[in-house]
Amino acid sequence: MTAPSPLLPRVAAADAELDGCPVRAGDRLILVARHAARAHDQPPDVHRPAPTALARLVFGTGPHTCPGARLARAQLDDTLASLAPHRPTVQRARVDRGAALPGWRSLTVRATEVPRSPEDR
């Protein structure tokens, strides 16, 4: 799970304790989305997708939530639905280490199954 913004600035709304550290109202905090989603220590598992509340966290929460989150999810749903019949597999991938956000410098994907038309069935 990755986030459109890897760091999300926040301000503590009230005094609290966070993992044993005292936090005062007004303290500035930085949420590392990758860590909040536990993507740094748990590899993706198609049989155990992230819970909905966790998956939403990468778009932020509360009054600072991403206004484009709903559109991004709809576009992702449409893209995955279009690709699914082709059963794509990644042949080669090179990470773009110079980019500010996670991405690929090059990505080669190949269809492993050609969808059949209704007439071919």
C-alpha cells in the first residue's frame, strides 16, 4: 500500500500519549503513511487485503482528507476491471528512485491470457 503523499502533516487536537510519548495539544506531528498502513513490515497479500479503515488512511482522515480520494478509487476500480480479463503479469520493473512519490522508471506488463469474444465461446 502506498500513499499519494508519503508524509501527512498533522496537529494534535488534544493532549495525549502516543506510543508512550507525551503529545500536547497543538504539537505538530508527521504521519508517515507507509508506516501507518504497516506497508513497511507486511508485504501485500491478495488473500488478506487491508481492512477498509486502513486502506482509507493513505488518503488522510478528518478535515484534511484528500478531496480526490473517491475519484482515485473509482478510476482504480475501472482500470483493474479493464485489465483483469487479460490477467496481466509484470515482466520487468525499475523503480524511479529520483521521483518524489513511489513509481516506476520503466514497467513492462504482459497479458497472460487473451480474453475471448462471446462468438469464440
